[in-house]
Amino acid sequence: MIKASDKKALKKFGENLQKLRKEQGFSLREMSYACSIDNSKIAKIEKGRINVTFTTILQLAGALETPPSALLDFDKA
């Protein structure tokens, strides 16, 4: 079971992913092609609805040409 604080972190991670994706000028479809993750899954990640694995973080970071730490750089409070 996911704790409330973990749900908040997932939501913030998703918001950060969306911000970085838009800064790069990627649509969900373009991001999907770039990282080989279904665009509906990316949308769910951005909304904080699903937990992500380490390999998913690596795929997303690779598509954004940014270090994985950039995806995790958000206010966790």
C-alpha cells in the first residue's frame, strides 16, 4: 500500500516530468517515441497515478537527454 506522503512524491515527480517534457518541446506522442513508453503510461506518470521503476526513470531521462537526477529534483515537502 502506498502511503499518502509517497502519493504526494509521485505527483510531484509527475509534475516535474511534465515540466521538463514541455521545456524540451515534446508532445506526449513524441516523448513516447523517444523513450519507447506508451503515451498513456507517460500521462499516468505525469498525473502521479502510477509508480515508476528505476529503468523507466532511465528511459525518460534518456529521451529528455538529461541526467536521471533532474527528474528527481523537486521539492519533496
